[in-house]
Amino acid sequence: MLKTIVCTGGIGSGKSYFVKVLQKMGVPVYFSDQRAKELYSLDKQLARELAVLLGEDIFEDGLLRKEIMASKIFSDSTLLAEVNKLVHPKVLVDFDHWRNERKKNRDTLVVLESAIYFETPIFHSVPDIVVVVSAPEELRVKRVMERDGIPEHRVRERMALQCSEEERLSGADFVIFADGKRAVLPQAYNLLSRCGFFDKSI
């Protein structure tokens, strides 16, 4: 039986780092944000719909200009919601195809990485287990400022578009603390043990 973990967390929480740890431990990971960006260019119908919604300038030579798109949607929650309505169904279909391939490969556990799982009802039927990666807000702000080279107010604008940490934690089956004080690897091992990943009879 194939089990599905959804791993989520607020911007700057350390979610991407954590799922890469799981990947190195042998768990197949579907990076939904990364895949969505690929679909923007690969799916011609989606690209046309996005260009109508956001403007032709978000593409150059058929490739998505991420910084232009981000500047438009992260300053307008209504526009972001419209983009998500277009993109999320495509991502879900793509994920289901990917997961079926993993099932054929006889994998026993897969991970869907999604920054906005709780804000995306279409994904709520996906997981057997919901994992939230958590970190203090100020640390998250610092991480994103350093990673993306953007000022603090821009980071907080993006945070405001996501659900609160309290909402995420209340919906979690398992919490990973990526606060820089607790090692992530033992927490990853504990999670996979609870999921039966190391049990060959699963």
C-alpha cells in the first residue's frame, strides 16, 4: 500500500530543506511549487490563460519570468487566488500521474511538498499524513530576506497571504521543528519510522 505524506509549512519555515532530507533518505518527493513553474511553460493552454490574466510580459521566449509574476500576484490577493484556481487543478492531475508511477515502481511512501496545502482545498483528499514544518516567525523572515534578497516588508506581505501558524499546527498530524536548535535528521527518521518506511512488510 502506498502512503502519501503532505509536507507543508509557511514561507521560510525550512520545509524545502526538510523534504530534501527525506528525499536523501530514499523517499520520492513531488515538489509542487517547482512543478507548477514547469507547467506554466509546458502546458500551452495554462500559459495562455495566465498571460490573459497577468499580461504577456510574464513570459519571454516561452519561458516564465518568475520575478515579474511574483511582483504581480504577491501584492494582490485576489489575483493570486485567480492564478491558483487555474494552476492547482493542473498540479493535482500531474501529481496523481506521478504518484501512480511511484505505485507501479512499488514505492511504499511518497511526499507531496506544498507551501499552501491548508489554503488549497483541492489537495485535502491527497494525504494519509499531514506534516507541518515549523519555525519562529522572526527566523522565517530572516531566512527569506537572505534567500530571496528582498526587504522585510515584502516577506511579511507574502506571509500575510498564507494561513497562520496556529491554523497549520492545528491541522498537523506530525510537526517538524526547524528552529535551528533541534536537529532535523532525527525528526525525519522518527517520522519515517512511524510511517513504516523501514518496515519491509508495509
